[in-house]
Amino acid sequence: MSNFLTLLKTFIKTTELTSAEKKRSKHFYKIMGTAVVLLIMIPAGLLVGIITYALTLGVMSYDGTTQGANIILHIISILSVIFGINVIINIFYFSNDIENLIPLPLKPREIVSAKFAYSLLSENIMEFILILGACAGFMCAHGFSATGIVASLIGILTVPIIPLAYCGIIAVIFMYFTHSVKNRDFLNKITGIGTAVLIVGSLVALVSVSGFNPEAIVSSLASADNGFLNVMNIIFPHIPLMMDSIAGDRAYLLILYLLANVVVVAIFLFLASKMYIKGVSDINTTKSKRSKSIAGQAIEKSVQKDIFASYLKKEFLVLFRTPPFFMDCIAINLLWPVFMAVIMILQGSTNFLSGVLTPYLAGDRKSITIITVSAVVISALVTAINSIASSSISREGKHFQFMRYIPVGLRTQINAKALASIIISGSVMVLYVIAFNVYCAILATTFNPFVFIVTPLIHIALSLICVVFVTYLGIFLDTINPKLVWDDEINALRGNYNTVINAAIIIAITAAICTISLVLLWIFSVEPAIINLGLVIVMCVLAVVAQKVCLKKGVANLEQIES
């Protein structure tokens, strides 16, 4: 136990800011951390709580009890498995501390259990908040009890254990039988493809339950023959045990819940004790076939060409040829439209957009304004979430000094990084606008030139302006305190809070834009054309200000880091 606690404290210590980072950040992370909690974490928890509350009331009207909360917690657990596999593999097998840990007189289960606990604490803060929201929403609908409150408090911290233990079991078995694989990028590609398949498969399975029709979902969940829920109860048996203990005020179910966690973790640690050393030793004694980093190859291939074009090419090569960067920065732009398309296809002609688009296709100016505001929000949020801009400096890692000493101005380098983000995010947003209008054309019975020509051009222009604004804002945030110390590419993104901070700021700005636009439209009856023009002006001003601040203050921040 002493070795476990010592290792856990050491792993946690390594995630703390270095003295240089603390000096650079000063009060930045305190202020921005508060913004993240207020604008992302608390609203997300409240949203989950409201959904759980509504589902619980719905299933109770069909003589159900915990089914609504169960499905919410199952979805959270599925997402935990999907996004946890790659993280667990990298923490268990590819972190730089492995070479120092293996020679020490430590048992495999001590190393793995400490890394597992570290992963649980560092990777599931948001999940803890979502579980809190689900438990609170359920008890608000069903009722509070002493056992329920205790079970909820225990569940908030322990529900993620079994999903993460599944990730650990998959990791040790997978790496044990593929220990001869020499290229870490190949493994990242395999896990990335597997993650995408799991996401799409889970979405199809969930939507196929009842096509996302609210009434059908509630009645289906309350029935005893809901196949999806029954399968999930088998895969994650701890969730119905915990929720039944909360609902029924039965302490013995809480004991069974804890026992289920112990059994799954014990199986994981047993497998790790037999398989971990074999898998990790072969990988660490075998170097990747690619002796140079992606960044190094990109730099080498970018000589004897125009400076700006060479640096831009380097950025594209790093993003597209590094699997973690490709999955988290580029592929994510294409995943959520796939989800939306699958939902709409399964819902058929009565999908969630059909009611909104009818007045839009008829040329209703208010509907057009609402769609335009939605385009601004989506463009800004997608660009912020994809982290291309907000990790642009952090991605340099140990190559950061290269930025400082090459005979290329920092302004030029920042503009190249910005252009890479603008090209990728902007082109994706243009594709979204085109796809949306193609879908509208299929539904339309008449051709409205304003709807199909003028409005799409406005949407494209606004989307590109939003992309420029969010890009320079994200780069500026990353210059304040970039995550330059990381041992693998996933840590460069996972340990970089600038993406979350950027998203929190964008959520606040877009929320203000939405509120002001809708108030002007519905309460003060301002002409939609004036509102649209105002949106263009506001976003242009924000984009110009963000660019100027980034190129001035951002360069100063980078020079300060160097000194």
C-alpha cells in the first residue's frame, strides 16, 4: 500500500504546473478556471440533471422508477470507455516514467493500480460533475432519503471505476498480444479507428431504440423489454444496483454495488499482474521505425521554399500525420455532423429539424435570423472545441526553442499557425453550410433565391469570420501558458487547459450574442436584416481585435517564455 500511495502522489505531482509555468500564468488559471466551472462544468451538470429529472418523471408515469437515470449513467459510462482506452494505453505503456519504474522493486499491480488511480482522478473530473447532476435530477423527481444521499455521494466518485477498469482490461490484453508492434503511431491509429467505430455504433444503437422521439423513448425505457437498456445493465451492472439503492432506500444494494466495483477491479489487476510487464517491456525495448518525429520530418521537408509556405506545410504535416492530433483536432470536426445525420436518417421525415425548417424555406425572416445566429454559434464552438488553434504552441513541445531561434519572425509563425486552423476549420464550416443547403433543397417545394443564394453566402461569410476570431483567440490563450512539457502527443492535448478555457470564453460570447439577437428580434421587433448586419459587424470587430492582440501580446508572451 505504501508503494501505491507513493507512486500515486508522484504521478499527481507530475501534472502540477512547473515553477516557470506558475510564474507565467500568475492568476490566469485561477480566473479562467472559475470561468470554466461557471460556463461549462456547472451548466453541463445542470443540463444532465434536467434531462434526468424529465426522464424520471416520464418513466414514473408509466410505472417505471430508475430507467431514465440508468440510461443517462450508461451513456456517460459508454463515453468514458470510448475516450478512456487511448488515454489508458498511453499512461500505462507510453509515458516516459516507464523506463524508470520497471527496474525498481515494484510489483506490476502496484504500478498499474497507481496509474489507474491517477487516471481516475485526473481524467474524470467532468464525469464526476455529470454523475452528480444525474443523481440530483433523479432524487429531485423521485424523492430524497438518507440512504439515497449516501449512495449518491459514493456513486459520484465510484461510477467511473468500472468503465475505466474495462479500459484497463482491454489495454493489458491488447498490448500483451500486440507487444511486437513497434510503432506507437500504428497503435494510436488502431485505437483511434476503434474509438470512431464505438462512437458511431453506440449512437446507432441508442437512436434505434426509438428514433429520439421523446414520448417513444420514455415508454420504451419504462417497458421491461428495452433491449438496449437490458444489455447495458449487463455490461455495467453497478449502475442499476446504485440507482436501485438510491430509489429503494436499500443499503444491501449499495454493498452489492461496491462489491461489483471490487470484483471488476480485481479482475483487471489480476490480468495486469500477469500481462503488464510482458507488454510494456517489449514496447520499451523496441524503438519505432520512424526515428524522427513528425515535426522533425516536416521541418526537414520544408527547406528551400517560401518561408511562410514552408511553415504552413509543417503545420499541416504535424496535424495530419500525428494520429492523436489528427483524431482530436481534425477528425472531431467530422464526427458530430455524422451523429446528426444518423439521428435525422433514423428519425425519418419527422426529424428534429423538420419543424424549424418549414418557415425557413418559406422565407420567414425571423426563422432565417435564428438559423443565422445558429451558424455563428456552431462555427465558433466547433472551432474552439477542435483545439487546432488553442494547442498550436503547445504542440511544439521540445521544439519550442526552434520557434525562437529560426530566422523567421514570431508574427509570421503565428500567422502560419492561424492560417492552418482557418483553412481546416473554415473549409469544414463551408462544407456544413453546403450540406445544410442541399438538405434544404431536397425538402423545398419551391426555389427561393434569398434562401438558397443570399442566405448561404451570409452564413459562409459569418462562419469564416467566426473561425478567424476563435483561431486568434485560441492561439493567444496558448501563448500565455503553453503546455510544452509532455511525453506523448495525447498529453500535449490532454494536459492543455487552454482549449477548455477557449471554449468557456466562446460559450460566454455566443450566449451573449444569442441573447441580444433574440431579444432584439422578439421583444423589440428589430428588422432581421439589421440584426444580421449587426452580427457581421460585431464578428468582424472581434476578429480584428483578436488578431491584433494575438500578434502583439502573443508575441510578447512567447518572447517572455524564451527569456
